Amino acid sequence: MMKNLIDNLFGKKNIKRTISFAIVILAYIVITILTNTIRVSRLFTSILVPVCCYIVLALSLNLCVGFSGELSLGHAGFMAVGGFTAVVVSGLLSASVPNAIVRLIIAILAGGIVSGLFGLVISIPVLKLSGDYLAIVTLAFGQIIKSLINNIYLGFDSTGVHFSFVNNTIELAEGGRMLLEGPMGSVDVEKIASFTAGFILIIFVLFVIYSLMGSKYGRAITAARDNRIAAESIGINITKTKTLAFVISAVLAGMGGALYALNNTSLQPSKFDFNTSISILVYVVFGGLGNITGTIIATSVLYVLPELLRSLQDYRMLIYSVVLIAIMLVTNNTYLGQLIQKFRLLFNKKGDSHE
């Protein structure tokens, strides 16, 4: 059984999957060697975990937008749910589970589960819509989540957990601690995330997506995307398949948000706004809808680029925007697309001749 699973993921017919895993593993090995052998800048080490988080978020959104064909603009909402859930769980377990690695795993799982539940509830009314209407509703969901977190106050002490909404009426006993403080979010968060945890999470997300898309459920998802009427005619439940993709996307986004939250000492709800959702969507579009390897590369480049240009201050966002436009023009060039297609055909012919 294990051999069949490995062949399904890394077999000769699945060269794209092999490349995706190989890029992530090779990047992890190279970066680990660099950080352990030479002195790298603090900026470089500080962006490693956020890059992993945004790769996870982009991959999860690609499952919804690229494979399922449903445009979602509320991914920052799922990220926020997973992030603040992880902060609360980690804080509540700080005394009973002193091991940071175990607590990180539990917090990430909790963030994914709670985010998935939100995704399931949202999918019931949302997936009855399509196109621009779906995008607007998911955008509203993201704003609702941010507004809710802005009004939640939660703390704990020796007497238990205390909750307040809108106004902070919580009075904690000595030794108590606030976990959520409305617009201030979470402060004094224990930073337990790591680059290794981010790498493992990316590998896990790749495994989930490739396993799903290689199964009958994945084929049903793409069939429903390509031709809804034809898919229904052969007995595919469109609502069920789209809900499956949407919920799994929400779970993975929540796990990415959990890792992101536990990599910061403070976390505010204002971080998870419309701009964050758009940034994640930009990573997916530039990487290619349904293109896993392209999403990984695009997210890494587009997230790191503004940080590398930070020394230019006022000009860095101008340069970043110019680079985005240039990439879009190049990737949508008809002549270049024809050359790439010829190269792919030549590569496939060579692969067939070796077999």
C-alpha cells in the first residue's frame, strides 16, 4: 500500500509533483546549510517563516480558485480564524504543555479545525453563488471575521477562562493573562514557530492537495469546474465537490494562519484585511491557476522582493509594481507561450523515447 502511495505521488507520470516536492526539499536543505555555516542577515532569517506561511496560504487558495474554479476573496478571514485560535490554544496550554513543539502541533491542528468549521458554515450559503457574487460574499466574510475579532476580549486565570464582547469587562485574578484584547489583538505571544515547522507544513499541504487531486474526488472537482452541466449529467454532486474543496482550502489556510500567528510576539486583527486576501490571490495568479510549483515559486519571489527592496524606502513599492506588471506582460505573451509549449512537447517526446 505504501509503495502504491509513493508511486502515485512521485511516479514517472507525476513529474510535476516530484518537481514541487524537490524544490521545497532542496530549498530547505540549502537555506538550513546557509544559516548554519555562514552569517546571514537578520532580515533573511526573519522572513523564512512568513514565506512558508504565505506559500501554505497561496497553495490553499489555489485549491479553491485554481482547481475548483471558485473565486474567494476572504482567505484572510480563514487565516485570522486559524491564527487567533492558535494563539488562544497555545496560551491556554502554556502551563500544562511546556513542550513548545507539541504545543505548536496542537495549536496548528486546532487552528485548521476551527477554520474548517467556519469554512463549512460559510460554504452552505456561499457556494450557491458563483462568479462576482461569490467573490463579494467571501470578501464580506473576511471583513466580518476581522470585525468580530476586534470586539472579542478573552483571558484566563486560576478560576478559569473569561470572555467579554464589545467592551472589556474582564477582571483577572493575580497571575491571570489576557489572550485577546479587542482591537489590540494578542500581545505578548510566545513565539514558538520555526522554519522547520514551516517546511513540514508545506510538505503536508502538498501531500494533501496532490492526494486529493489524484483521487476520484479531485477529478470530480475539476470536472465540475470545467463543465458543470456535463459533470451533473454523469452523477457528480456539484455542491458536495465544491464544498469539499472550499472546506479543505479553509483548513489549510487556518493552519498557515496558525503558524504565522505563533511566529509573532503580537498580532492585531487589522493585519487580516482585504489587502492580505488580495496579496494571496496575486501570488496564485502569478504562479498560475492550478499550478502548484508555479505558486510556490511566485509566492517566494513576490513576498521576498519587497523586503529586499526595503533599503530603497520610497521607491521599493514602485519597483515592485513595475516588476509585477513586467511579469504579467511576459507570462501573457503569445509568442513566449508558443515557445514554452514547443519546449514542453519536445521534453515529453524525449521522455517517451527513454521509456
